[in-house]
Amino acid sequence: MSTPDTLVRRYGAPSRGRRLAVIVLAVLVSATFLGWLLWAMLFHADPAVSSEEIGHQVIDDHNATIEVRIQYGDGPVDTTCDLRAISHDKAVVGELTFEPDPADGPTYDIAIKTDRRATTVQWIGCKTEGQPRYR
């Protein structure tokens, strides 16, 4: 007698119903995951607003500038953008919330006042209603 026959006699054969249930469950979980992945890709692929830093410059002990590009997905929307100036000891020495006018863009030069000399200007990004994450 072969080994598989001995194991089946000793432990019993797996039921067809259980095997079918496992396959159906695996297909459902896979379809759900792939549906979510497709939704996430489509929803986040074209945000209402996105932005990127082009460059920044520290002017003097109390002034810095940053140049950014702001792009709108389906058209201009009310947008809020944030940036901060940071000193050599990593302390925030200036913060600014900026509401861009789409007629002035897509490139903006923004000046920020600082408490003391900044070493860098950090562009946090822009967000709009329905888009809680800065981009």
C-alpha cells in the first residue's frame, strides 16, 4: 500500500466542501483587495491640488524666500499652502500659511519673515477641502 493511501485511512480525506469554501473565500478576499487597490490608485492619482518646491534662498537674518509650483487637477480650487523656515538648530523660526491666486501661477515666489537667521525653508505643501493631506 502506498503512503498517501495510508494517510487517508488514518486521518481521513479533506472534504470537498471545505476545499471549495477556502477557494471561494480566497477569491473574495483577493477581489476585495484588488478593488480597494484600484480605487486607491484612481482616487489618489489625480489630486485636486499638488505642489513642489523649485528652490529657496535665505536673504538675511530676518527674511527668506521660496519658489514653488502649484498645479490644479480639474481646475482651480480654494487652496491653502504651508511653509516654515528652520534655523541651524532645527528650530522653527518662521511659519506662513499662503492662499495662492491661480491667476498668478503656476509658479509663485513667496517671502517669509523669520525671528532669526534661517538655514532652510521647508515647503510642507498645499491642501484643499476634501484633500486632507498636503501635496
